[in-house]
Amino acid sequence: MVDLKVQMGPLQLKNPVCTASGTFGFGSEFEDFFDLNRLGGIFVKGLTLKHREGNDYPRMAETASGMLNAVGLQNKGVDYFINSIYPEIRHYNTEIIPNVNGSTVEDYIAVTEKLNEVEGINAIELNISCPNVKEGGMAFGVSCPSAIAVTEAVRKAYDKTLIVKLSPNVTDITEIAKGVEGAGADAVSLVNTFLGMAIDAQSRKPLLSTITGGLSGPAIKPIALRMVWQVYQAVKIPISGMGGIMNATDAIEFMLAGATSIQVGTANFIDPQVSVKIIEGIEDYCENNGFNKASNLVGAIQA
């Protein structure tokens, strides 16, 4: 038997396979497809302090080997999640990890303080790809000083596992990773979507209402894999890797590059059972290659 447990800082996951925020709803939407208790964790849909309608339609577009999205964090706010959604999903025997968003540092702190009081929620994912309205809309995560500032502020407000989600739209992702590690992050998750766009040549109009959006899916995998490997060399905290993971082989590659756990995103839209297939595939790989622990795969690339 292979021991699939992995350690994300203070947080232990029963296996390394999680579902990525924004691609799996709040979990209950997938109950009809497989036993959600088999997952290592569910990173739930992004939460903000107040209700958000999100961006105008169209806000999703298919691209070659991927998809663009500009949903815009549509959600009913953190209070609605705590009072109405979490009671319906807290029975899952897996880690429920909220994705925290804000337009100001104060927003992030307010959302975090509310979640810090919720029993059973043992970690949050801090999404620093949000636009900082006080800095003219520049994302918190593309500037090392602002990434450090928001991480430090949230660290003071949160006493459980803090996972910081990094933006790939930067010159040197290792600089940001080292910055948030020093600011108190227990782990990092990477990568978020890449900025992209698509145009309808017939109408000569962009396919998204926002013109640009976030690119995900297999198209970004080689770049995401490279960034995970680079960050693994630069920090000592665990990494949750994502970006175009479509099957168990992809997940194993991310772990070999340095990811302690992985997140499945766009693949959920193609095969809603893909996450449990990946769990089984990792276990089979370990058995066939002499690994008695999944954690032994982490960083085991022979380079």
C-alpha cells in the first residue's frame, strides 16, 4: 500500500490531489460524479467581502489547447458562504479551502478574519492576482513589495495554514515566492492563469467582454511546470502546483518538478471524474516505480 498523505505546511492532506478554485464550484456540484471524500482538498470558488456580479457576458472562450475566462469573481460574498454554503459542504471528509480575494489590503483582512473563526476550515488560499485599486489596478501579485504587504497583513489576521496563490504574469516568479515566504506564507500555489485574448476574425471583435482574460488548460502546462521547478529551487515551503494538469502523468510531472500537491482545473470541465482518476494514477505509478510514499515523488526529477 502506498502512503498518499502529503504535508502542506501545518496542513495534512490525505492525498496530493485537489481541485482548483473557480473550476469546481463549491464541490456539491460534482457530487453525482464521484465520492468527493476521496479528494485531498477542494479549493472553493473565489470569495470577496461583498456580493459581486462578475463581468458581463461573454466571459469564457475556447482556444487551441485551452480556454480563456473573465468571470470576474462572481460570488455572493464571504458571509453568504459561511452562513449558507459551508454548512452544506462541511460534512465532506476532505479539506475545504476558501480562495480569498480583495481590491484592497483591508478587504483581504476582513475576509480572512471572518474565515479564521469558522470551525473546520483549516487553510485559506490567498489570491494575490486581484487588482489593487489603490495602486491603479495593478495586481498585488506582480509587485514584490505589494505581495509581501498583503501577505504580512493577512498573516497577522490568520492563525491557520496560509497558502498564497502566485500570478505567472511576472518577470521573475521566484522573487515573489521568496517574498511571500518571508512574509509568513506556509505554502504557495502556482500558477494562476496567464493573461491572453481571442478575436473573432469575422466580426473583428474580441471573444470576451473584457477583451483579455485568463488562459488555462494544456497550452500553459510547460510554462507552469517550469515555474514550479524554479520556485522549488528558491523556497523551502511546500508548493501546490497547477496549470494544464489533464491526467495522472501531468500530475506526477508537477510533483517530480517540486509540487507537494497539485490542483486540477480546466480538466474538470472535460471529465468531471478526472480528479479521482489522477489519485488512482499516482498510486499506481508509486507502486510500479518503488515509491512507498507519494511525498517521495516531490522534487525527484533526475536533472
